[in-house]
Amino acid sequence: MLQVVRESAPESVPLLHGEERSAWPVLRIAREQHLDTRIGLEDTLVLPDGTSAAGNSQLVASVLRISAAGAPSATSD
């Protein structure tokens, strides 16, 4: 599907994000594919380990830890 978007609208910048349980796996896929992504309480209420997030800053901190582990950078809303 992403290939179709890239071919039909090469000027577009796809943003990939998941909700609830899919938020973290989809974020990792977006980063591996060098796609824009986002994370926030509107997407998920839990951290990658399944514990409750205290707020958006804690979710973003988790993204930064994933980045430090070698994945491409991400943006947050």
C-alpha cells in the first residue's frame, strides 16, 4: 500500500501511526521505513512495556529511547 501512495503521490509525506495495542509496533515499523510517525495519549495510554503512561512526555521519552537504540528519528504531536 505504501508503494501505491509513493507512486501515485510522490510529493506526499506519509505518516504512519497506530492506536492502542498497535501503537508501539507500528511506530517501530514507521521508523524502520523512515516514515513520519507520532505518539501521544490520543494514540495509546501505555508504554512499550505495557505500564500506564503518566503523560505525553513519558511516551515521547520512550520514543527517544527507541531512537537511541538505533532506529531512525521520529516526530511527536
